[in-house]
Amino acid sequence: MTIRSVEAIPLSLPYEMFGPKPLFAGHPRQMEILLIRVETEAGIVGWGEAFGYAIWPATRAALVNLVAPLAVGKDEADIAGLMLSLQRQLHLLGRTGAVTFALSGLDIALWDIAGKTAGQPVSALLGGAKHCDLPAYASLMRYGDTALVAANSAKAAGRGFRAIKLHEVTVQNVAAAREAIGPNVGLMMDVNCPWTVAQALEIATDLRPFDLMWFEEPVWPPEDFAGLAAVRRGAGMPISAGENAMSAMNFEQMFAAGAVDVAQPSVTKIGGISEFMKIVAIAAKHGVPLVPHCPYFGPGLLASVHIVATFVAETMIEYSFADLGASPLGQSIALKDGRIAVPTGPGLGCDPDQAIVAQYRLA
């Protein structure tokens, strides 16, 4: 069989984040998803997701102009061979960013096709699901307002989340969240790479009383694994990172440096399910647990669930704390008592609702 077509479909979904939407590049933040649709000559359609948000036009351009022409006509069943071939042909254009995001979406769609062809869920192809559902943690937006941080932390706990991640950068906001949720709900802090090692260590001292499950990406630049390791040695709390790593080899370097207690690859950014599973094997060798970066509402979230379902240890799934006005995957990504079900249907287990795709498609 061969790949007949590869298409990128951007969506902008209505959403409520329980606070003012921050500006990015002069525009209020949107909830943008870049779906990847792959169809075979046999008429089987697979769905993937490439990292979207504000970079979706570049990712779509990479998919349409580079990845799709190289993939059409190839054997969709040879996922490993095709992805290696594409990486080798495209590496001169960068090993991360829009090209790798596009490859990620293609890879996820190919695994969806593989599952549909076999009549099995993707988790079965990856070794078999060990869980029927998984705990989700609430990944809050950045509010920059102490009252909103407290209110939304309490709201998330009230909805059944047993762990909450902040995207704040002040000790004051962490203190407000901890006071709002009490001592029995897990709390994490993701600061998105703002500080030097010295600055990160200084603020870590002030964060210790709040019993963080992890302190995420405290060091700039994110590839400074030696610096991150220094923070890990002195912070007095677990350190996590990985959403900005570019490959399985990058994670090998991170682990060899002793940089993290928790690794967080992102399936829509790292190269898809195939590259993620390489990282799973490397992390196991180094004894580093994985908790995926996946604040998505599309096939990227489903792919993350299928992967984590194969882990022996019950592992949390990141879940973006926002209410969608329309969800292309409907109840398949809905939570019950703070948990998300592992899909059991063929492939990823749910195709996007085409009526919602048509309504919210950008181009």
C-alpha cells in the first residue's frame, strides 16, 4: 500500500481560560490545533497533530511544501523506515522547529493508520495497555495575578484534579495556589526557561516550603543540561524538563548530565510516537520517569494517552485547564473524576468531528 495524500488542517477553537487571554506577538492567545490528515491508496485515513499554537502557519508550510511531497507514494506501513528517510533528507533545515513538528504530525497519523489496519488500538501496537484510564493533572494558563491563580487552582481541585501545574514565575503566586488547594493536592511550577542557574537556585530556596512535585524548566537556555543539573543538585526539589528537547539523542544527553528527575517529551514536537518510544527506552535505561508534555485537545493528546497507558507505573497526563466551546474529539478526551479513559477503538480510537473541523477551520 502507499500514501495517497498528506494534508494539514489548522483549527482555531473557542475557549475559556478563566482569565484575560495574554498577548503573544501582539495578538490574544488562540487555541490553535494543526491536524494532519493522511490517506492511503486503500482509502484508510489517519489523523495526527503537529505542534500548532502561533507557529502553525510555519508548521503547515513545512508539511505542505517539504514533508508531504516526500511522503506521498511511500509505504505507510514502514513507519520507521519512512521517518528515518525523511529525517535524513530534511536535517539540513533544522532538527527541531516547524520541520520536526510537521514530521511529528505525520508520524502520529501513520500510527493511527497502522492501528486501523490491524484493527487494534495504538497502545496494543506499542506493547499493550496496562491501564484503562489515567490520572490527569490540570495545566493552568499563566495569569500573572495572585487572585486568579488562587481562584483557578481551587477551581481545578474542585473539578477532581489531584495535581495542578502553574505557569507562574513568582513565589507569591505559588504560595497563593498552595493555600487555595491545601496540602493534599499536588502542585508543580513550570516557568518556561527564564533564569540563570544562580537565579533559579535563589528562587528554589524560597519555593521549598510549598512542597512542589517538580520545578519545571527553570534555566535558560533549555539545552543547558549542565546548568540544569547544577540546579537539580542544589534546588532541594525534583527538576523536570523536556518539552523543548529536539530528539531522542538530546534526551540521552540530558540524562547523562543528570539534569532531570522527570522527563517530559512532547509527541507533537519531538518527532511523533516513534521518537517518543525511543525516549521511553532511553529513560528506562537511566531510571528516569516520563510524564508527557501534552496540553493538547487533538490527536496529540490521544497519542500521549496511548503511550503512557503502556507504562507499568500509573503516570499522569497533562491536561490543559481550559473549557473548549467546541471539541473535535468530543467525549474521547473528556475527564471523569480527574481521569482520562484510554481509547480502545482501532488506531487512536477517535477521528476528529468533521462538522467541527469545517466550522473552525482557518484555511
